[in-house]
Amino acid sequence: MELDALFLSRLQFALTVMFHYLFPPITIGLGMIMVVMEGLYLRTGDRHYETMARFWTKIFALNFAIGVASGIVMEFQFGTNWATYSRFVGDVFGSALAAEGIFAFFLESGFLAVLVFGWDRVSPRMHFFSTVMVSLGSIFSAIWIVVANSWQQTPAGHHLVTQYVGGEAFVRAEIVDFWAVVFNPSTVHRLTHTLLGAVMMGGFLVMSVSAYYLLKRRYDDFARKSFTIGLAFAAVGTAAILVSGHFQAQNVAVTQPPKLAAFEGHFETGDGGAALQLFGWPDAESRRVRYGVAVPGLLSWLVHGDRNKPVQGLDQTPREDWPPLVLTFWSYHLMLYMWGVCAVLVVLGLYLRWRGTLFERRSVLWAFVLGVAPPVIANQLGWVAAEVGRQPWIVWGLLRTRDAVSKSVKAEEVLASIVMFGVIYLLLAIVWLYILDSKIRQGPTELESAEARGSGLTAVAAALGGRKKRGR
């Protein structure tokens, strides 16, 4: 079988991006939660909140470090595997990535040192300020990356110019309106959805670790308070992301109709309302969803507010411009199923917390320990659906993916780099999981020391009390 440089280049980028994208949602979500925890400590003076902030800072720092290391590889691929693409988008991406480096990365990494090492070296208020700056840095980083990616989905604020290098003509996009690039038609929707996914991820991670401590009967007060904060974040994120997803789907229906049609396996535009597919297998040859379970008219109502209004189907798009149907359809639907699991856990958690019986239900706590998986899977699948659903365009309507790959890179070279990076990323994942597991098992050591000191004082007091009694 002949190796295909285009397929291998796409595979390599997908693998490296999916590994890297484990970490940004964790750091963004945890950063927000750390701000709340440390703010509660400043307001109440409760040492449990300080212990929470210290403990989660360690988890944050680990994920930040692995995220930075794994993200560097992606940028190199722009110049190696995707040179034609880089030439086309260089002016646009250069501006966004430069802004990300100046306004986000340096802010985040600069204050990270104070956040991690400054607990006993700066005042509590200064440390809280550092926590806020690190959290804002992670959010700003997301903003500029989403701006660059959204421009690929809905290009705006540019014009195309032709340049000649060595007698060969190259077309590239150049910015004519920077703010039109920043606020292209999909930026706000995609950024909101991404940040809410991070809020969910952070909340479920905190609940997972807290539930583990409750099951092990360790750090009970710490775990209860930490779980409650995580549950609040998860509840807000899970509810708000449903609303955000609705508006984003409406935006996709206007800006990228074939993508929405692929999401729903909607082949024929028709004269009436479009059904919302709950399950099925899209068949491009027969142009129908096999084994489909659908709600008639619901897609039209969600898109237009009218059950009888048509929604553009794939029949309005040339066959060569259809996204890969099965992967697009199932990544989108599995993402929704994972959101459903998260919603059930949040509702159950809120109900039992209100009843005051949550922390005594061991089976429910085990569900929350494992509950960190659905938001991770949902975050990954959301990006898969968005990026695969854009195909065959790497820049929507302007540059096809097959035309963006480097002309001088051979398939064998790409395969060799996939194997090399696969080994490196596997080792990096093992190190990450090992350190993360050890930090979680170790727990909040500051609290353990305080409890040990407290129990020692109690023992001394009891002994003195016994001597006084015997003396009488």
C-alpha cells in the first residue's frame, strides 16, 4: 500500500493536537476555581480554602508544564508538513499567535512563579492577584488561539494577494481589518463554548478528586468544601454550554451549512421541516440515515424557531465538498451523549447535596470519581466535530486541505516523525499520569501537617488533664 503524505500529515496533527488539548481546558477551568478558592480564603480566613488553593496550584502547575511542552510540536508542523498553508495564512496567524504570546503566555508564565513559589514569600493579597493574573493569562491564550482557528472556519477582514517567488505564483491572505479578523462571524460563539467546556472540565476534575478522598475517608472537611465548589462550577458550565451550543449551531447553519447537515445526517433540503437525528448511521450512497431515530421538525425549530421551515441539506453542496459523514456525525453525537452523562451527574449531585445525603452515598461518589472522563471526551469530540466538519476546506471556501500540505515532505518522513513523536508523547503521558497520581495520593500535605499538630496538642492537653486529676 502506497503511503499518503496528506493523510499522514493530517493524522500527525490530529494526534498531537488531541494530546495537547487534554491540558488547556484543565488549566483554564482550574485557574478560575483557584481564584474562587483563594478569594474565599481572603474573605473568610478559613484555612481549608487556603489548603485547597495550595493543593490545586500543584495540579495546575503540572498540567501547565505538560501543556506547554506538548503544544510546541504543533507550531513546528505548520512549517514542516503544512508549508503551503503557512504561506497562505501567515499574515493572519502571525498576528494572532504574536498577540497570544505577548498578552497571554508572558502574563500567565510570569505570574506562575509567584503563584507556585510565593505562598510564604509575598502577602496573601499579592498572591491572590497572581492567581487572578495566571487565570486571566490562560483565558487570553484561549481567546487568541480560538480567534486564529475561527478565522479558518469563517474568514473575514482579509484580502487575497498573489506573490511570485522564483517565477512561481503564490496566493496568500493579508489582513485589511484586524478587528474584523478578531470578531469574525464564529469567534464569539466558539470562544464561549470553549471556555464553558473548560469550566465543566475543571469542576468535574475537582469533584473527582474530592470524591476519591471522601471514599478513602481522608481530609473530610477539605473534600466536602472542595467538592461543593467543583459542583457549582460543573453545574454552571453544564447548563450554560447547552445554551451556548444552541446558538453556535444556529451560527453554523448560516456560515457553514454543510457542516450542520453532516452533524445531523440531513441529506435533502425538502419543502418542510427537518428532523433532529438522535441516533443512526449516515449512508452517503443511499443519502439517508440507516437505523435512524429522529424527532420530526425539531432541527427546523432549533435553527429557525419554526418546525416547518426547511434547513439546508447536503444536496445543496457538491458531493466533493461534503465532510466525512460518519466521523462528523458520530463525533458530534457522542459529544452530546457525553454532555448528557455530565448533566445527569450534576442534577443528581445538586439534588443529593440539597438533601444533605450526597457524601454518604458511596456508589454516587464512585460515579463522580469516574465522572471526570465524560467532560474530557466531550471536549475532545467537540474539536473533532468542528475540524472534521470543516473538510475538505482547511480555510473555509479559500484553501482546500489537499492543497495546503508541503510539497517537499515525503510520506515516509511524516510516518517516521509520527512514530518518533508517538513514543515521546507516550512517555510524556506516562510521566504526567504518574506525577498526577502521586500528587493526588499525597493529598493536601499542609492540611495533614496541621491536623498532626492539632492532634499532638490535643494529646498533650489530655495527658496534662489526667495528671491533674491523679494529683487530686
